[in-house]
Amino acid sequence: MSASVLDMKAAFPKAIEKIGKLSDKVVVVVGDIGHFALQGFAKDNPNRYYNLGILEPTLVSVCAGLSKEGYIPIGHTIAPFIAERSLEQIKLDFCYHSLAGNLITVGSSFDYATLGCTHHCYTDLGLLSSYPNTEVCYPSSARELVALLIQKYDSSRLTYYRMSRASHGVNLPDIKFGTNIVVRPGTDITLLASGPQLKTALDISTLLDDKGYTAEILYCHTYKPFDTNTLQESVSKTGKLFVIEEHIYNGGLASTALLSAVMVDHNLKFDYHCIPDTFIRKYGTYPEICEGLGFSAAALYPKVINLLQ
Amino acid sequence: MSPLNSDLRLRIVDLVCSGGGGHIPSSFSVIDILDCVYSKYIRPHDFDHQQESKYTFTLSKGHAACALYSVLHKYGYLTSADLETYLQYSSILGGHPDCTKVPGAEASTGSLGHGLPFTVGRALAAKIAGSDKVFFVLVGDGECHEGTIWESAIVANNLNLRNLVVLVDYNKSSDQICPHNSLYEQFASFGWYCLKADGHDPDQINAAMQNAVESDTSKPRVIVFDTIKGYGVPMLEGHGPWHYKIPNIEELSIIREALSS
């Protein structure tokens, strides 16, 4: 296990403990996931920590009910059981009621590589973005997780956090909710990445350097509201956009970015690499599935070069 | 002898006829329970509609919206002018209640199985706050097919939510589809404090409600009300085409006759 994975796992309970000290209205509700990791918060706040059981739709509804009474709920369990199984509870009990709260998931994308489709979730960011009164973010480093949680835990909307298992390993400055980060300036093409795939984008840019192209790399940790300004400024300069994300191709970053970028450049050259419209039936490790799906600089370099030529 | 609350039942029928839609039999089966909840608990503790009431009521079976609107009108939350707009484009009153628009509505319901777990969260919040608030939530027996009802039953029992009172409108909708062996026994087996009452007898309703509210048990409470769909008008009673039907002029006359005789 890499140090970055350990960092993310360790950062989550520490961030929750910190938030618990910021507001006595925070109530943490888990579905038997993260229960042991969160014992620090639970011991400090025995009246504000509940391991409800394995009943995710009710977990989401209970969080909405807590919010209705003025508390700040933080619901936590595995991504598919929140974003997919409990989608109607999100839609009706939170969004339709205009209630605020936080849902923090682990195990999105194919993070639980060996567990198969039941424990994969490639649709969460698009599904959550599709309802009114939501905010959607995707922290992929310990610093981002802590920064985004502290900035948004007391938001007036439902905030969904897809907490990735792997980190991109980049020490990003100035993490501000709703703002893309220019990781590296460039002029020839815009590489827009989210999650651990920032590392892939950086690897591609190194290959492009060798060919004399400079890629501008944008990193997106907030899917909704999406920062159109940074992207539009970049594509106005480069005229070319390549998006990399661990999400199904529709409803995620690629489609949002395309709609945003094409507004300022109708001749935009565009391509993307997302999870294809099929179930992942392979096992193995997370890096092996990345490799199998083509999430690597070597696999994506020809597609990027094709945009540049 | 005219049935209990014939005025409220006529109001329900008027709403459905004027708006062109609604569930008359489902509203008739709950109306006597709702009138008791509002007359004995909600309204006396909620004088100006501004301050938080000690008691709240959530209609989880949102398709009985016309019953809720009729009671909210009777107790001063809605005006006659509000009722006249039912189902119109700019109305605050839709086929299912929207609590962001309807004064006195505690949740936006319609899709079954949401009101109870939502109210479990509210009851938990009150417990955390050390408040004396009591939460009534009405579910249908058909709604009790939903898995979230039983997820909620587990959670409410485990958390000892003594401030939660579930009112089951057992109007036998489930019997025609997938009968429950015994809702009373099912809730009892989940550890709840269980009561039964005739949902059209005001004395039994009041006694069961008082028992549920005043009992010393640490457990969540449920009252399984034996009710009749369409109660009060023989033509509407039971199951069949009247579930979501608008009466024509002749049928309306029969309904009025039954409710005034």
C-alpha cells in the first residue's frame, strides 16, 4: 500500500474530529463503514455519532431528518450504496426538501478492485450533480479532503464528497472549493484531470515536453459548481482539450467540460478518456484495472498527439 | 347516522372534483385519525404557526394529501382560497404535499417509504437536543411493503426513540396484493410498543393516542389503526376503481347523500 493511500485513510477521521470541534451541530452517521476509524470522534462526541447498521437508504433519510432539525449531518459509507442504492432518498429527502448536509463516500470508481461490480461506482459524480441543491467534489489527497471539508461542511446545500482511495500524490496549493487548479501552465493543449488521474496527466505532459509541446494541466476537485472560467481561459489559449477521469463518460467531467469549453471555442478540438459504457469484470489491483482501462500515459499519449497534429 | 367528520369528507370530495384528481378512499381512511392528531395535539400547541410546536405530524402516505389539506384548512393553516387553487399551475397544493409550499406540512412525500425514516432522523435530533418534541408519522399498510419502513423499525428501536409515534392506516390495501401476516406482531417483533384501535372511532383513536404519548416505555410506539378505504360512503368503500377516480354528477349526489344522511 502506498503512502498516499495511507494518507487518505488517516486524513478522513482526523478531518471529522476537527470538524466536530468546530461545531457542536455536527452529527456523524455511518453504515458500518469507517466505524473503527471514527472512534476518536465517537469517543469525544458519544451523543453525535451513530453506526446505524447496513441500511443505506434509511441512513440518508435519517441524515435529512437531522438536517431538518438544524443539525449538520455527515453520512458515510461505500459509494454505490449511497449514490446508487439510495439515490431516491438523496433526490427527495435532501434535494427536494432543500436540506443541507454531507455525504462522504469511499470505494467509488473501481477503488475496491477485487470486489467486482457490486462494489464499484462510476456514476456517482454525475448522478449527484444532476439534482438541484447539490455540490459535488472529489478530493484525492489528504490536504484536499481536509480543506474541502472545512470549507463546505456547513454549506446550505447537500455536499457529496467522493473520497478516492489513491491519491495523485501532488502537493497542490490554494485548494478552494469550486475552483480548478492550474497545476502547470502551457499553451498547446489543455489536459483536464480529476482524482488520481492527475498523475496520468502529468506523465503525459512529460512525454509531450519531449516532442516540444507544452500542455496546460488543470485539476478539477469540484464537479459542481464547475469552474467554467479557468477552463474557458485555458481553451481560449490552447484550442484543444483532453479530459481524463475515472467516471462513466456521460454526466461527469468530460461532458461538463465540453459544454463549457465549446461556448468559447466552437472549433475546439476535443477528446477524452473515461470509463467505457460497460461493467468492469476484471479483478486484480487498482493499478492493474487502470492499466486495463487505458488510464496510463503510454495508452493515452497517441490520443493526445492526435489532437495536436 | 352520518359518519364521523362528514364535513371533512365532503371537503375532500370537493377538492378532488374541483381539482380533477386525488385519492378519495385513501383520504377517507385516514381523515378521522388526522382530525384527532390536529385537534388534540398539533393545533393546541401551535398557536401562531411560528413557534416550534411540541408535536409534529408527517403524512408519509402522501397520496392522502386531500385529507391533510382538509384538516389544515379546518385548523387554520390553509385558507378557503388556497383550497380553491388545488392542482392548479401556481397552487401551493399539489397531488402530493410539498412542505416548502404548504403551511403545516412537515415533509414532501408521495413516493412511499420516505416519511418514516426522515422522521426517525428528526426524532433522533430531538433526542440529541434533549427536547420533549414528539413526532407522529402516518404510514399506510401498503407502504409497509417498503423496505425502508422496516429499516426504520430496526433503527428506531435500537436508538430507543420514545418520541416517535407511528400511525398505521391499515385500510387493507396490502391484503389485495401481498398481505401482512400481522402488522401489530411485525412491529412488536421489532421491539416496538404496539397498540391497536379502530381508526374511525374517536374514543378509541384518542385513547390509543394518549396511551402512545404518555406511556413510560423507552421504545418507539406504533398504533395499528383498523380502517376502511372510503369509509363513510358505501359506494366508495373497499378496493377497485375508486382508488383514483373523480365522481361524476350522479355519483357526487350519491356521495353527498351518504355523508348527510
